[in-house]
Amino acid sequence: MLLLLPIMIELRPTEIRTLMYIGERRNEVSVAAGRVTREEAGFTAAQTHGHAAIGEYGFCKMNNLHFDLDYDPRPLPDYDCILGDDDVDVKTITKAHHNLAVAETKIDKPCDKYVLMYWNGPWLEYLGYALPADIFRPENLKKERANGEEYDSPFYLLHKDLLIK
């Protein structure tokens, strides 16, 4: 069980700049490795990586955990931190109406928990978590957009109202 206090934190400008820099480096490594980054609408891939670093850092800060500054590629399972005995993968959204999205590739070696954070700079909010059994269901798999166009990288989508608080 995750016990988080506070549920919302404010990041300082220096923290944000540092984490966005880490995101830029992560993006460079991902591009060099041939990985596909699903860009958020209105943001570059480097900014998307920066937002991910912000969410991971904030979750670690909320739980007094070590934040991994490394941006070298890692094999699966690709977790962001360990809380108790659980491997945790932190996902970050920048729009309040977005939900928890996990890449289809993670089904083979899932983490123990998937956490969703909402970044509304400078504020970061913990929204909850889900277990692999809740996410990796056939009805949650998204392979194409509403217009029928296929996604480059299919993913599982779980509505944030279904997260465990």
C-alpha cells in the first residue's frame, strides 16, 4: 500500500530547470537507441521526457526516496523507484483530463505498481496508482485513434477515476 503525504507539492524553479535538463538528455539517449516517445500534445519529445522526470522526482520526494538521475537506457523491467518491496513506474500527465497510459511493451515484465502524477507547474499532484492486473486488460489496449489511424506505439489506458488512492 502506498501512503503518501503530502498529496500535492510545489517544486522550486531550480528543481524544474534541472529536471527538464535531465529530460533533454533522456530524449537524446532514447533517440540514439531508436526508441519511440509518445509526445504530449503541444510538447516536444524532450519536454515530454522532462515532464516524466518531474513526476518521478516528485513522487520520490513525497516518499523520501532516492531519485535516479541516470539517463542511460535500461532493460525491462523499467521501473523508476522502489517503495517497500514494490517496483514503481511513475507516469506523469500535464492535462487534467488525461489518464494513466502504459506502453504495451511493459506487459511482458510489468512493475508492481503504476503511479499517476499530474504536473501543473509548479505544482505536482499524486492521483493514485494501479496494479498490472487492473491495467493490462484487453479492453484497455489502445491500438488506434478514433479516426482509425494506428498509434506508433500501442498502449494500455486506465481512467484515472479507477486508480487506487
